[in-house]
Amino acid sequence: MEIKDATLALSALGQATRLSVFRLLVEAGPEGRMAGDIAEALSLPGATLSFHLKELSAAGLIRGEQLGRCIRYSADFRRMAELIAFLTRNCCGGDSAQCAPVASRKAEATAPSARARSIR
């Protein structure tokens, strides 16, 4: 991933509604969610959601699949992995084995429990 691509992706995720949409799609997995379901889950008007989906799509973070009159959106997990790899490429001076266990423990410690999970 190039820095301009990372900047575009991070800029898209730097807005609260788009971050909530992206997290909802990550939670949904490869199956994704229908646009109407996303709007309902996040209490967003259709036009507002459409704007944010367009921005996330332009950043390469999500994909839309036309199903008749509806569109199902899903996170682009490959692109997400590329962004994470870009952000951590030089972690600990390039010795990622040194900091990976610390990062993993920190992620586990800060992850919400399954019952208390929230996307907002």
C-alpha cells in the first residue's frame, strides 16, 4: 500500500459515521449487510448513508454488490489487512516479532466482551 492510499483510507475512517459503518461491516463478515439494514442499525437516513458508503467505497474499504434493486455492502478485508500492514510495517524498528505479542495482549485487554460489544 502506498502512502496516498493509506491517507485516503484513514481519512475516510476519520469520520464517526463512516467508522461506525465500517465497523458494522467488519462485524458482519464476508456476507456483509444490505444498505437498508445498515441504515436501520445505525439510525441513518438513506441519503446520509449513501454519501458515507460512497466515501468508504472510494477509499477502497468496502465493496457493494447489486442484488436486484438492493445493494449488499461488505468490508474489503484484504484492503483492511493492507492498511494494518502499512501502519505496522516498521513497528519496533522493523522487528515486528518484538512488539507483536505486546500489541496482541493490548488488543485482547481492550476488546469489549461479546455481550457488551457496540459499534458506535
